[in-house]
Amino acid sequence: MTVFLLLLSFSVKAQNTEDKRGKYSGNHVKYVFLFVGDGMGVAHSAATEAYRSAINNDKVMHPLSFNEFPSQGLMTTYAKDRFITGSAASGTALATGHKTSINTISMNEDRSSEYPTIAEKAKANNMKVGIITSVSIDHATPAAFYAHEPKRHNYYNIGRQLTGSNFDYFGGGGFKSSKGPEGDKPDLIKMVEDNGYKYVDSKSDFRGLEKNAGKVMAVNPRLDNGAMPYALDMNRKDLSLADFTEKGIELLDNEDGFFMMVEGGKIDWSAHGNDAAGVIHGVMAFSDAVDEAIDFYERHPEETLIVVTSDHETGGMAVGAKKTEYSSYYERLQQQKVTLDVFGDKLDELVKDSPDGEVAFDRVMQITEKYIGLGKERHGLGLNKCDMRLLQHAYEIQFKDKEKPEEMDAMASAYIGKQSFAQTAVDILAKKAGVSFTSNSHTGIPVPVSAIGPGAELFDGRIDNTDIPKNIEVLLWPIGK
Amino acid sequence: MTVFLLLLSFSVKAQNTEDKRGKYSGNHVKYVFLFVGDGMGVAHSAATEAYRSAINNDKVMHPLSFNEFPSQGLMTTYAKDRFITGSAASGTALATGHKTSINTISMNEDRSSEYPTIAEKAKANNMKVGIITSVSIDHATPAAFYAHEPKRHNYYNIGRQLTGSNFDYFGGGGFKSSKGPEGDKPDLIKMVEDNGYKYVDSKSDFRGLEKNAGKVMAVNPRLDNGAMPYALDMNRKDLSLADFTEKGIELLDNEDGFFMMVEGGKIDWSAHGNDAAGVIHGVMAFSDAVDEAIDFYERHPEETLIVVTSDHETGGMAVGAKKTEYSSYYERLQQQKVTLDVFGDKLDELVKDSPDGEVAFDRVMQITEKYIGLGKERHGLGLNKCDMRLLQHAYEIQFKDKEKPEEMDAMASAYIGKQSFAQTAVDILAKKAGVSFTSNSHTGIPVPVSAIGPGAELFDGRIDNTDIPKNIEVLLWPIGK
């Protein structure tokens, strides 16, 4: 059988990506958008579509615009040294076309040499380059496009490489800590400015940026550890991922073309926390950013390529749950008003605001109803005895420092893990809506790729994350250039 | 934004399935294979690929042959009246191109009129038709191709429609009960024979079937309620799904072409039980059957279309798990020697074989080690305190009729549901391997479609389950025929 399969694989594979790439003779593109929904698997966008249908009382599942692109593929993501990848290894694959080891940023497996990135190649070919993310700009995914670093957690080193990159536009998140973890290093923001960048962190300055602004680093007015707020937590003080994308197009558009990478980084964070509403709002914000690129594509369809993909799946997300069985109630997720993280902050504030540091269970439940919706009978979010037991249990551990009874402990560690009260609450809501997760980590399932524009067909079918920059390269430049 | 999206959807969608179908001007095909992996989502085939890599100590994820087909899409599956579909409504979509209500077999939503099926149309066009499944032949998926019935559970009525279908080949599973649920109805097997079919249920008769055998209904020598054994439970007495597919090709191959539907029905059953090893062996058997079609395709590449898809995802399966986090140990699943169902039977036998009906925990654990591998330290399957507590708990409920302590009950119903000892054991094994499930039901995530042959590009991108027979029709016959 193995022999048969091996022989077979030649003839079937002959029509696949590598071969298609080698034979490509279509138009070359001038403008490339690579959108990376960090942690976004098939379920994350499907849940978003289902949510949009549910809140509109619509029985048809309308695709997010990128899910309607003419080319769609499924992409393997495994790292050189681990089946389940991480953002650094997968970012490296997406940026350089090489598999590498976990936590490595655009270097080879043993971190002895650097891999050039598609963004660097674009820059060397006189194109303008923009890197946009909703998390901090020195995070693994954006870093993989401009830095080469043995460890993804060397944020300061990565930031320093940003300042010397000469890329044209950085947008969205800022530096995690611009003076290093100890606050004793030369300020990266100053280095950015010294290297000729305009550093913009207010809404009015951002709005005022014009086409001839030169090199720009623009960050959201509110940042938390360098990251933009979650989409669900944004207010009118914030700029959206779509705003940064729209501005990027304005700044980068030029005769010699551009390469723009846009990361929806917080989809992953919400998925790690199994926060279904957070994931869905993250995907919607990401999709809005893609729509800006589509708008540009419509004006330059013969020269624009848009690729939308992900670096890995996070959370083992399912659009279904054990208890809701065949039913779905996605509209219930509307009752969640803030993300898991902000809800956790609200709970912390309760303790801080209490004179004796004590917070009653009833008070916690009031806040839970207000922000997560649990307890709202008329929205299908009444709490049964079992929900109450779980919430009370989480409350006792978090607010009363109570030890878990041994019985609970065995079950909890097997089926819940260590969960905060906030996690327990969003978990209960998600399951009542008919969404569930199996993990707080990444998983190894292939992720979707969507593409539109000349050569989009190279992204059809089964591909690997290393194919992404290889395909882009072939579509940008005649082979050998 | 909505207006923008609506306008946009025209231009982007313009290149999609419906439009591509309308403009198709390529070769027409003569031989069509439609493979349906019941319940098989992206995770089910990814887990199978990861398992094959793991047992071969290979770090690369080698695609199953159908995952390497040049065309791949993602297909929505929702039913007319429910977001999460069932096999009847989805089977109807795959067979007729119409969405219908849950549990309805190839009739309209209110069950007042019948939809013609692609298999019936093929027959009317002088093609030969074969329907193959690993579950009973009157089950929803195969039934949707030859029957029209208001309720999928009317198995006898469905079976009677089979006998009058005049289709050329039925293979794999047999009737659930050939004389009806009460055993008082005319025997369907006799009706099949009276209608000119050769009914074959032994291995030697099966092997002896020759090209000129006429109409054939061939079932596996061992059937359980009409269904073939699970792939993992098969022995040399059984015929495989690949055997039935190979024989189908032999019997149906003729000048006027054929349409063959092959269902891997037990992938779904194993996924319902969250039985990872059962799922993986089911997918491998299904893939072997596809390989028979590929063999035929290689001989008639200009006239053969193979479409491989699924009716819905089952189990909310993830190739990752909460406790294993970023690690994977798929090779551990090799220690499971029988499926969940057969393991349950082994446990029942223990009780039956005991003189006083009592079975000690140690004895149950011996059997568990033997068949599921739990306890085999050298294979990474040592049991910790928490695993033991869960197993003991399940043992007490199942073998001692002990009531659950209230504490356990709340947690169990929230996180486990009612689980038998066998379910608890396969669940622990799967999680130790790094596979997990979120549901015992179907979920609403889009499922993959793979296609090869003339017109395979119609199956690229985002499609709906109703597109499948519409695409096949266009590829079989010039529009209007």
C-alpha cells in the first residue's frame, strides 16, 4: 500500500502548489496584502458567520468577504521540531518560506543563520513595506517579517531591529516596553524617530498623516503592554485595525508597489482564554481590515493580490457544544459586553474598591450579569444549579482563597484546569451559546487560506505555511529576479 | 458598511461556484465517484495524518491522498431549519441540491414533494449506479440517493424503496431489519431477489462476482444491525470499504459511465463516542476506498471525476488537548485495540461471565489495559491519581449502581455528561494522545471538499453542500440535457 501511495502521490501531486508555482506564467502583481488572523481556524470564522446570522435572525450563513475569495486552501502549520506550532515558527514560515524551531524568529532551526523575509525582499526591490498588528509590534508574528532573533521573547532586541528596518510603515500596536524590561535601555521610540520615522500616537495626528508623510510608526492612543485593546473593548478613543490598514494603503501606495502584512493578533489571545465573544469580535475587526484591502483591490484588480490566512488554530474551537447538542444560540453572546481580560480587571477592581478586601458572592454575580450576561433569564442565560455550583466554586477559590475539596480537585484538574472566576463565567456563556473549546493552547489542525488577485490559484488546495511567501515571491517577480 | 459589503459580494462572488458552473465549458465526465466521510471534518483527517506520521516517527505531515487533490474547498452544511445539520438533511443536499428540514430524506422541507436525486438522474441517463456504505444501507446518507421518505427512521420504507430503485449495485451494509422492526413485514432480501438482484453475503460469493453479474446487493459477512464492523474491529472474515469500492468499479464499469456514492459512515459513529482511535481507523479505511477510485482515475483521467467530502463535522474534534497543551503523542493511540463499542461489549461480557454478576475494579482495569492501553507505563499511558479517580467513579456508577455524590454530579454534568466506563477510558486515552472533543453531537463548522478530474475547479473555494450535485450534473451533462 505504501508503495502504491508513493507512486500515486507523484501523479496527483504534480498539479499541486510547488508545481503550479514553477509553471506560473500569469500576470505579476504590484500590491500584496498578507492578512494573518493569529489563531484563527475554520471554526473561528464559522462562529463569526453564525453569530452574524443569529443576531440578524437569518437562517443563511453569509460568508465573511474573505471566505468568498475565489481561491481557498487548507494549510498545514507544523514546526520543524513540533507538530503543534507557535507564532514564531509559523510567522517565520509565513515570512521566509522556511520551517524552523519553536520560538525562533526568522532564523534557522539551530539559530545560527538568518533567513531573509519576503518583506525585506520587497524593500530591496524598491517596494514600500508596511507591518500592522493589533498586538505589540515586537510580537512574534510581525517580528518575523523584519527581525531575526533566536528567541521571540527578546522583545527589546526585536524592537531595535524594527528601528533599523527602514520599512515604511508600522501600525497598530507599539513596543512592549520601549526601554527594555528593566527600563534601563535606550528608548526605542527615540531611536525610531532618530531613524527618520514620524512616531504618532494620537488620533488627530493619525488622521492628519498624509501621503507624503515619509516613514511612519503609528500606534493606537490606548495601549496595554504595547497591544491595542480587544475589538470588543474598543471605544471612540481607539483606532481600529481597519483604520490602520486604510491609512497604510494611503501611505504606501506608490508606483513601485507595496507589501503589507496585517495581523489580527488578539483573535489568538481570546481563543487562548476560550472567550468566544472575544474571538468573534476579533474576527469581525480583522474582516473589516480585509475589506479595506478589498476596496483597494477593486480599484487595481490586475495588480493586487490579497492573501488571508492564519498561523495556527488556537483553542480547539468548535461551533457546537456538548450540552447544547444540535442547537445554537449565538445571539446570546451579544450579552457579553467586555472581553475575558477586561472582565477579570473589573473583578480585581471590586476587591480593590472594597474597604476590607472582601467581596460578597452576590456582588460578583451582579457584575457577572452586567458584563457577561449570566443570569439574564429573558436572554436564555438563566443559571441552573450546576452553573451556580461552578461559579460559587470559582468564587471561593479566587475571592476566599479556599482550598478545593479533593473530590473537586480531581475533576477540576481533569476537566477544567485552573480557571479563574472570569474564565468560568465566559466558559458557561460560550457553552450556553453553543460554542466550545478543547484547549487553552494551539492545536495542529490545518488552517484556511483565502486569496484573490492574479495567481490566487496558487493558494488553492492543500498547501503548507512555507508556500505562502514562495507563492508571493513568484507572483511579485519573474523567477530569477 | 453593509451596503459596501453587498456591492462587494457581487464582484468577488462573481468568480464563485454558481457562476463558474454556469460558464463551464470543459470536458464532460463519464465516471463519477462521490465519497462521503460521514462526520469527517478537517480535524478528523488531520488527526489521521498526524497519527500516520507519529507511528512512522516522521516529522512531516503526509497528506492522505484525497487531501492532495488539486481542488479543495470548504463547504457549509447548515439545514433549512437548523444551523447544525444532520445526515438526512445534509444527505438530501448532497444528493439533490436542495436544503431541507432535519430528518427528511430527499423531500422538501414540509415533506409534501420529492426531490429527484443525482443518482436517479444518472440512472435515467443510462449510467450504472452504485451505492456503498459501511453502515446499514437504509441509513440516512445512502438513503438520500435512492429514497424519498418523510422520516429517516422509517428504515423499512426506505429499504422497500431500495428494492424498487433498479440501481445496479448496493454494497457494504445491509438492511437494519429486513422484515421491519416487528419482524412481521415481507422480507426485503426476498424482495431484492425478486426484483432481479443477486444478494451476496459471503466472502467467496463476493469474490466470485464478475462483471456480467447483473444487479447486485453485496453485504459484509458480519453485520451488526445492518452495519459493517468498525475498521478497527475488522478481521480477516470481513470485507473492507475498499473491497466494496473495488468490486463496484468492476461491476459498474461500462460504456455509458457510472455514478458511485461511497460513504464512510462509521467515522461519524466513532466521533459521536469521542473515540479518537475509532475515528482515525475509520478515516484510514475511507481513504483506502478513495485510493481504489484514484486507481481507476489514473486509467481514465479525462473522463473521471472524484469528489471527496463530508455531510457535517461530528464531535467538535481537535488535534490538541487541554492537558497535553503543545505536545502530541498520537502513537499512544496504537495501544487501543478495539473501538469504544466493542470495548463496551467486553465490559458487558465481564458481568455476564461473573457467577454473581459482580466484577472487581481490578478486573475491569486489566481489560482496560488490554484493549485501551491505559496503565501501560512504557507507552506513556501510566495513570495518575486523577485518571484513577475518574475511572473509579465511572466504575462505581456502571458496575455498582452507586449514586454519584452531589459534588461530582454538578461537575460531571457540566463537564462530562453521562459517561460510561468505556467512554471515560477512551476519553482519557485520547487526551493523553493529544486529541480531544467538545461534543457528542454534530457541529456547524464547514467541512472540506476535495476533487480531481475535469471540472474539479468547480469544487474550489467556498461552496455549499447543495452545490455538490449541481456541479456533478453540469460536469456529467451539457446544460439542458
